[in-house]
Amino acid sequence: MDWLAVASADHVEIGKRGGFMQVCHGKGGPLRRIGPGDRVVYYSPSQRFGVRDGLMQLTAFGTAIGLAPYRHDMGGGFVPFRLDVRWTEARAVPIRLLLDRLSLTRGRSNWAYPFRFGLVPLCQEDMDTIAEAMGAGHSPADMPAPPRRPESPQFQLF
């Protein structure tokens, strides 16, 4: 299955460096829908969390490799769920370039409405279109494995 997740680009970058993803402010339920081998793409409405800067880009592409979400203590009482992901080399792409090509958004004036849930299933055709646009043609098997469950970083994510 294929998924579109939503997070600010700065938070996506933290997940890429750590080899994981989080959604919906650390909730586990949405991540339980994602299985090993599922492809995921992040849509980032903004560059920085909490700032309306109009970025609106697809910012990361990868494949879920974790069997199940796990909790990670980030300090300060924040213990979100994460799922391990093998991130693929991909370039960020403004979503506006793809709106008329994706069945999820084509012909919809309020195209971002479904994104409010934080995790949206995508059809294979849409994900293939996104992968092509992002230049994410490398097989996940060709990419180095991400680090396993990194130690608590000095920042808060999602």
C-alpha cells in the first residue's frame, strides 16, 4: 500500500536523518496502518513547524521497514510512536506541479482537505507519479539501512 503523510519539512528532515517517521503528533494508530514494504511520501505544508510559510512540497520518499510502531522517549514527557523507514534519495517537489496529475487532487479546489488527517492512503498510480517527479527511482533495497531506534535527540519532533 502507499501513503502520504503530513509534517513540516524540518520535522521530516529529523525523521530522515534518524530512519523513522512519525505522524499525527506521535499517535500510534495511524502508523499501525502502514506495513513493511509500504511506500510513504511526506507532504510538508511549511518549512518549519507552526509557521505558515507556504512551502507546500513533497519532501521525502521511502519504504516502511518496521514491523510495528514503537515508542520513543524524547524527553519532557513526550513519548511518541515511530515507525522505521528506509528513505530514498529524492528531490523536493512543489505539490502544485502535480495537482492535476494525481487522482487524489485532480479537479478539486480544496485539494488539501484530506491531508488534515495526517496520513492518507494513495493509489499506486498516484505514488508512481510522485516517485517519478521526485526522482525516487532507486530501489529501497539499494539504499543503506537507517540507524535503529536512535537515542533521544535534543529536540522535540511532531
